[in-house]
Amino acid sequence: MAKSGDTGRAGNKVAFVTGAGSGIGRAAALRLAKEGAKVALVDLREDRIADVRDEILHAGGEAIAIEANISQPTEVEHATRQAVSQWDRLDIVFANAGINGTVAPIETMSPEDWSMTLDTNLKGTFLTVKYAIPFLKARGGSIIITSSINGNRVFSNFGMSAYSTSKAGQVAFMQMAALELAQFGIRVNAICPGAIRTHIDQSTHPVPGLEAIKIPVNYPEGEHPLEDGPGRAAQVADLVLFLASDESSHITGTPIFIDGAESLLRG
């Protein structure tokens, strides 16, 4: 792992990573740290990110753990200021935290369950970007948003109307932000993973009644054409590193699908 002062692909930059305790967030935080970034690890509970912080520190990198609920403005603002206070700059924002939420027919989904998913995924992305902008303006930087193939290429996951709406909204928000922030040298892109081996199923809450709304969908044998099974978080982390680095200096306003062509079968 690159030590402080080294110039890996993330240089000596400061990264702010939400949902850093597991899955894609954890993998991206470790990858960015390996390439020289100082990483602010943000998660709903600090105990989820303590071991990620310790792994980075043990390898000679720099990281801090920050507990914050990304749907709460005051908590996100405080977390952002804490990161900047630690290292006096901000260069990379990975707005990754999110939930699958309640999986239910539209007719029976409660307004509270709808709001929980939208508040976490879409409002949380807005807040993460909003409070980072004043600090990114100083030098420019890169914002990466974790969206999904759902709501953008795939609409056949029945019961996931709230999740898919939040993910489509993230891409629209990303494109609006990319234009608005280009004058400050701030790039904004979205990654759209397909099936990735993570723990997001722990935030998935299916309810009875889903079978009543499902339409039979038959796919060719093998839902993942490029590989035999879902992708790995480390593969997504490689894409995050690319978008965070100067190697992607002319890429902004772009949704990038990373799904091994899964969505081309399922769209």
C-alpha cells in the first residue's frame, strides 16, 4: 500500500467514501488507499468500518472512521467537515452507501418504506455531493455515484420500484451535477453495477404478495455472459479508482455499466 507522500494513481488525494464498511465501499476504500489516497471511511455504524481503517493503517496508509447516517443533513455535513479538518483538502467523493429496501408491489408498499429507500439512496447521494462541493471547488476533483443497472437498463426485478426509481434518479442527478460543476473542474460520473457479491441483501426486505405481480421472464442459460456468476467488489473498485484518477480526466456526466453484459440479457 502506498504510504503518505507516495504518488500512486490516487496521488496524495483525500477520498470520502460512504458505505465503506462492506462490499463495494470497502473494496474501493482499500483500493484507493493502496494507490496513495487518504480515506475518510463513512458508515452508519463506526464498528463496521473500524477494521477497514485498521487494515489501511496497518499497511502504512491513512484513514479515519466516521459514523454518519447519509440521509441526515447535519450528520453528512459534519462528516464532510471532519474529513477536511483531518487533511485540509478533499479530492474524491464516492457516494456509494445505499439499501435495497422493501421489495413489495406498488399497491401494498407503504409510503414510509418508499421514503426510507428514496431518502437513503437518492437524498443521501444529494447530501453527500452537496456538502462536498465547497471543498472540491478548491482544486477540482472527482465524484463517483453508485447507481445500478436497475432503473437504467433493467426493469424486471418485480417489487423493486422504490429502489429502481432511486437508481434512475441518481443518474439524472449525476448528469445535472456534471454540467453544473464542470466549470470548477469537478467531474461527476455514475457506476451501474449488476449482480455483485456483497452484503446488500441484508438491507433487502421482501414482503408477501410479490408472486401476484410477477410476469414470467425467461433468460438464456447463464445470466452473466462474461463470467460464471456475479462480479466481485474488487472489480468495481478498479473502476472507481479509474474514475477517481487523472486517467479519466475527460470523462464526466457518464453512467458506466459494470455487469459482465448481464443487463443486455435482462433489459
